[in-house]
Amino acid sequence: MSVPERGDGVTTETHVSEETIRVRLNGVERELPAGLTVEELLRRLELRPELVVVELNRVILTRGQYGAAPVVEGDTLELVHFVGGGRPRERAHEG
């Protein structure tokens, strides 16, 4: 599986540094530590990667790509987190 091309053709090794980057996350400008992968970002946000769909720069990633996809300056990410639980409502019996 490959990571969506960033336009510059450069493969980036990821490592977290003291440097920060600016990205748009779910429509909001955010400052993040430089060097994160998508998977590391999800963990920092306390989201379980298996319950999140990630769109990175208008490309939906497979979960297998999360650990290899670097988050870089200017990226746009949309995260959709699935939440389950509860139980079906009981229907009132009509008589």
C-alpha cells in the first residue's frame, strides 16, 4: 500500500520534534508537533485508529496506511470517529 503523493515526491521519515506545523483538522486550524504520522496523531487525540476513517488532503486512507502517512505543514485532515453503544429503543405496542 502506498501513501498518497504529496506533490513534492519526497518520502519523509517521521519523528516527533520540538518543531511545530500548522494543519487543518476537521475544518479548524491546529498547531501540532512536527514529525507525526497519522497513526501517532490519532493516538495523541486519544482516538482508536480502528474506529476512525481518515481523509488526508482529500484522499481516504486505509487503516494500513496510518502508520506510514506523515502529517506535514499545510495538510488538511478530516477524521470521522465511529461511536457505538446503547440499545435499540423499545417500541410501544399499539392496541
